[in-house]
Amino acid sequence: MNRMINRSALQQYQQIGVQSSIVDASPHRLIQMLFEGALDRIAKARGSVVRGEVAEKCRYIGAAMAIVDGLAGSLNLEAGGEIANNLAALYDYMGRRLLQANIESSALILDEVSSLLGQVKEGWDAISVETTPTTLPPTTSTTRPNRY
């Protein structure tokens, strides 16, 4: 009983930490968090496949699919041009492969998707935060000029 209470408290604490991170995160960091979340869910799904935990596998793959869909939904296909369109196609492929991994209980397919997603994440991580506007530029002094 005491162990369940501690687990519940830990989960609530973690949820608050995640929510705080989201509120304080830049748009660039939010995408990084989505990548991290998807990779985490895929790793957990893989572990579930290896252990033969069907319900857990389905839950984690479903969560990974939802995150990949969210990444695809965050693309601006008009402004992003060829890169955004290529990413959209890649995310679509990943979603189909995750579905197939779920049907076949395939750790190999999960490894493939994890590798692809990891490569996209590496590219995103390499983007300089300085190139993504997150703050307003410095303003001039707000002090009043001396009128004497």
C-alpha cells in the first residue's frame, strides 16, 4: 500500500515537472521534447515487445504514433518548402511502420523508426537556438531624458 502511494506521488511530481517544462519552453525546445517523448515511448514499446506485454506495447506504440502525428502537424508545408514536405513524408512513413510494428510485435521495426527519428532529432538539435526567435530583441532604455 505504501509503495503504491509513493508511486502515485512520484507520478504526480513528474507530471508537474513536465507541465512546468512545457510552459517555460521555447518553441524549439518543445519540438525537442516531442522527439524525446517519441523516442522514449518507442524504447518502452520495444521493451514491452521483448517481454511479451501486449497491452503495454499497444499503449506505448499508440503514444509514439500520436507524437509523430503531432510532429507532422507542426510542419508549415507552405513556408517550409521541400524540407517540410520531405519531413511530412518521413513522419507518414514512421506512422505506418509503427502501426506495422504494433501488428507484428516487431522490435526490429521499432528499432528502424527509432533510428530514423533519432536522425531527425539530431538535425533539429543542431539548429542553433539563436536562429529560432524566442525572445524580443533588446529595447532602448525606458528612462526619461534629462530635460534640464
